[in-house]
Amino acid sequence: MQENTERKVIESTTNVTDRLPELDEEDTSTALENIRWAAGFVGAPQGVIYNDAGVDLQVVATRTVRCLAIADHPYCYRTLAMMALSFETAGVELEVEPYTIIRTLPPEEEQDEQGSGDEDTGMEVA
């Protein structure tokens, strides 16, 4: 039983990038419109944590942001994929593996997320 639990923990802390969807044209456009948002992390104080859309980010260096956790929901993976493109284009390194923990949504948040297909991803749209 403990081996199963340990394996689940290992699986839930790795392979986040494998779960990120390919961005469609609209998502790519949104990500590219948010380069200024991503560049805003440059020079932010180390340790600052940003939490939105089920994604927890932490500034770890001048041009490095680490994804600490992501909620296990397609909306959150899509959001992280858009953030990754924004960061890459802005010249900011986004660390995902092996740092990101996949967390489950609490039941009340899961119900809210099911109805949020077109809601704001937390990134600015110009």
C-alpha cells in the first residue's frame, strides 16, 4: 500500500510538461499579448509568490520563475502552457520539472472550474 502511495506522489510531482496541451491559434495569440505580463517578473523580489488560475508561481532569480503547484484540471494546464510561451518570449526561464506539485481541486472549486471554460486565465489581455 505504501508503495502505491509513493508512486502516486512521484507521478504527481513529475511530467507536468507532458500534460500541457498544444496551444491553438487563439491561446498562442493571448500568450504573445502577455509578454509584458511575463516580463513584469524580471527583477521582482526573490520569493514572491503569484497565484492565479490554479497555478502557483514563485520568483527564484532575476530572470527565473518556478511553478510550485498546479491544480489538476485542463483549464489550469492550458493556462500554464500559455504562461510558458509568454515567459519564453519575454526571455524569462520557467522552471517546471521537477518542482511542480500537481494538486487536486477541492470539490467546490472543481464545480466552479467546470463552468469556467471562457473565463480569464489570470493573464492580461491587451
